[in-house]
Amino acid sequence: MPKGETAKLKATGRVKGFILPGPAAKIEDSKASTLGTDFVASGSNWRSQLLGSLEGQLQLAAYTAVLIGFTGATTTGLWLSNRNQIRNGEAELQANAEHMSNNLVAQDQLGQGHSAKDWSPTVQAEVSRELRDHSSVRTTLWIELADGRLVLPTFGHIAIPMQMMRATMQAHKKDQNTRLITVQGQEYLTLLSRSYPTGERLWSSAKATDTGRIQNEFLGWMILIGVGSMLLSLVTITVMVRRIVRPLLQLSERSAALTADTLNQDPIPEMTAAPKEVRQLARTYAELMERLALSWNDQRRFVSAVSHELRTPLTIVQGYLQRTIKRSKGLSDDERRGLKTAEEESIRMRMLLDDLLDLSRGDSGQLQLNQELVDLGLLVDKVADLSRSNFTDRRLEVRNNIPNVESSEALADPGRLQQVLLDLIDNAAKYSAQNSLITLLLHPHTDGIAIDVKDEGIGIPESDLPHIFKRFHRAKNSSGSSGTGLGLSVVALLMSAMGGEVRVQSKEGEGSCFSVILPKPPTTSSTKS
Amino acid sequence: MMIFYLIFCSLLIPVNLWAAITPHLHSDLSMQILHATSTLVLLPLLASLWIQRKHLNQLTGFILSIFLCVMVVINTWIAFMGMGVRNGWIDHIFLALAAASVEAYFLFMPAPASEKA
């Protein structure tokens, strides 16, 4: 840039995040916390994968729902199948026994009119035939007489399952509700069909049908359907969640990219494909951004207007105070000291207003700086002289490490650079002990030329270092000194506007070193290269 | 790995319920495998209960530990001795409950401090 040409530079955004104004800084903070959450959520541990994201939680919910449904359906199906099998068998046996009992009662061979003495061989033979007629390959009916003898069906070629009969009667003696017994690996459904007043008992049993194959088939189908449903629901959930989450992520990215400058520049686009609730959220968010932009503009205008309005009367007050101190005769020492204090405070207030004005101009892009070639060696000497007169109780040392063959010229606004260096020296003096050393070191830097302002003061805690250039931020250990927390943010703003930057190195208790780095003029560097 | 473990445990719930309802469906070997597997999956939970004992509700931890220890002992015995246990269906119901407790514990237990940070 040619010497003397005025460059209108937009400061905001030129230096990293730390010079973002208030609301934007908050947005930046929220971005940091969101990133932190994302980091935890994207960790490799299973809990984060499953429970740390909306997608994981919904997939877990879908899996649980399908598993519960699948378990319930299969278990109930199997249980009902077993129960129905028993009930049907029971009903069949009961109907068979009822029919036979009615026949025997009708023939006076059992029931009311019959007694134990009536069991002649003829009657037994007739009853056996009746029992045979109602028995089959799978079903067996028999009568237990009052004295324990058994009347069995007369089978031809079918063997009478005596073992099963004895097992049935023993099982019922132990537990009257016994229905299923297993004899020699064969399951039987047994029933005490009727007990007569004369002591006879009519028993019936049926071989249980082997339903294992049918149940296995049922389970096979259920597993196939269950797994299919589970996969389908997981795929559906994943697709749906991504559809919901995508606009939310977009919203989050937009929020993360927001600065004070872009508050009202990039409106949030209409999310037509998103669900209704997310669209509503996006609309509300856009409205919030508008309100925030309006509020931020109002605040900026207010600060600018107030600073302007206060500056003129303050200058007058300062001038009158100065004149009164210099010209008035007959002032007592107390009065002179009081006026001096008032003058110092007015100067401090004016500096504060200047800082506010600079920040306000920087935010609105109206900060105007000259970019010209400045001999930094001369400027540093000048600043050191000014500071020595201001800080008589501090030792100030200037060192120039730039080789004689190299130029110490850089592109800067000399007035503003002087302000920056005075601010840094003022800061160094404020936080260091009396007679301590403040060093101004001029040296070459890879990015241009650097001026270090080094002190032996209280230093900056490590936790405060990333925030030290933020507005109104003051280090934890700075409570002993007065200050607004604006000085360093103005330094960062001005350096950014001059195309340079400011860096800090510090250790608590050991002092700080602020490095002001300025670019060399392009012609010089091209000549060198 | 942990997710696969949880999925495997969840599948043991219906399998044990089927085994409880249809005792005649499975063979002796399949029964032993089921009991052995259902016992093995309880061991990580027991280990976690021991490691996390200071951070858990004492009563819940104690009851769960006792239940799991009993299940491990009984089912190890069944796994080696085979079928023929009276009221074996109750054991399968309890195994299903134990598998459900594995799910509940690992999904709902408080996150370790290192993960919270």
C-alpha cells in the first residue's frame, strides 16, 4: 500500500476469535461447548455411541420395542399352542369318558343303582367291551374298582399300557391336578374322568401328540419375521433420524459460523424438507438472530453516540483543569493536589472513551488507519522516552536486535502503533513491582518485524491466556489493580487493522511478554527474496 | 464389543422364555449349551458390580450380586450335569430375568466419572 494512503480496514474477524465483540463472543463460547459435546458423543466408547446421540437412542428404543414384541409374540404363541393342545385333548377325553359313562349308567352297570357286589365276571366282561369300544390306539379308558382291582378294555392286538395306568393313578394320588405324565419317554395326557359314589373311578388317558416339529417351524418363522422387522425398523429409524438431525446440524453449523458482522447478513434458509418442529425451531432461531442483530446495532450506536457526546465536554473540562492548575495563583497544596487528581481522572476517562470509540468503529467497519512506512527503531525510542517520563519508578530498557544491514521499517499507522506500545507498557508497569525492568525488544520475525514488551510482573494464569484479548476480560490475579479489561482488546483490534498481530507469552509470577508483529512493506520483501 | 455383548444378552431373554414354556423342544446338549452360555454372560456383570461397588446403591448391588451368584452356581451345575432338574422351567425364567438385569445394569448404571468428564 502506498505511503500515506488511508486504508479503511475492517477490524472484526481479522484476528482470531478473541476480538469478537460481546454477543458474538458468547456465540463463539457456545460453539466451543457444542464442539465439546460433539467430541464426547463421537468418542469410541459404546455408551456414547448408544446413548450419546439421538440416532443411537432411537435405534436402541426401536430395538427394545421390536425385541419386546418379538419375545412377547413368540412366548405367547408357544404357550397358547401348548395350552390349547392340552385343553383340546382334555375335552376329547372328557367327552369320550362321558359318553361311555352314560352308556354304563343306562345299563345299570355303574352309578346310583349299582353296588360293589354287582361286579360279576359277566358284568366285568360287558364293561371291558364297552371300555374297548371307547378306547383306541392313542386313547385308553379303564375303571378302578373300590377294592383296587382294575377293569381293563379287552384289546385284541393292542397291548394294554399297564405301566402308564399305574403311573397315572400314583401321580394323581400325589397331586390331583396332574395332567401330563411321562412314561418310558412317552408323554400322556391323563384324566380322572369321573368318581362314583360306590367307589369306582373312571380313568382315561391319551398319548400326547408330538408338536415339537410344528413348534420349531413356528419358532423358525417367528425368528425370521422378528429379525426382519428389527432390521427394517433400525433402517427406518436411521433414515428418519438423519432426516431430523440434518437440519439441526445445519442450524448448529450456522450458529458456529456466526459473528457480530454476519448476524444480519446470512439469513437462515427455509428448511422445507425438515419436519414441522425443526422448521419452527429454524424460524424461531432466525427471528432470534434478527432481534440479536437489532440489539447489537442499537448497542453499538449507543456506545458510539455516548462516547462522542462525552468526549467534547470532557476535553473542555480537562483543558480548564490544566489551565487552572498552571495559571491560578494562591492555590493551596491541597487544592492543587485535588485539581491534579481531577485532571488525571479526566485523562483516564478520555482514554476509556477513546477505547470505546475505537471498538465501536471496529465493529461497524469504520475504523480508519493510515498504512505507511514507519521506522520502528525510531518509534520505539520515542515511545521509551515518553514512558520514562510517565513511569519514573520503573526501569525501561530498549534493545534493537535488527541487524544493521536490515531495514527496521514496517507498514503501520505510527500514531496508532505508538498508542499500542504505550498501552502495553502501561499494562506492564501496572502489574509489576517498583524498580522492576520493562524491556522493549525490536527483532526480526518470520512474519515481519516484532516488538516485544517484556515485564517482570505478576504474569497471567494459564487459564486466562486464551481469553486475555477478549473484551472486559481480566485475569484472575489482576483484582489488585484498577482497569476495565478493554485495553488489550483495543490493542488486538488496532494490530489487526494494521495487518499485524499481537501475541502473548506469560507465566504466572514470572512476568509476561507481549509481541507486536508488523508486516514488512511488500517491496522490501520482494527485493530480499 | 460391548454393544454386541448387550445384543447377545438380549437374545438370551426370549430363548430362555421359550425353553421355560417348551421343555420338550430341546435336546440335552442344547440345554447344557444354553445354561452354560446364560451363565457366562452373567460374569461380566458380576465383575462390574465388584469394580463399581463403591459407586452403586448398596442394597441394589447386594441383592443383584446374591441373585447372580446363586444363578451362576446353580446353572454351572446344570450345565455340567445336564437335564432332569425338577421345575427347570423356573430356572429358565430366572435366567431370562438375569439377562434382563444385565441390560438394565449396563444401560442405566451411572456413567463412570472419566466418561462424564
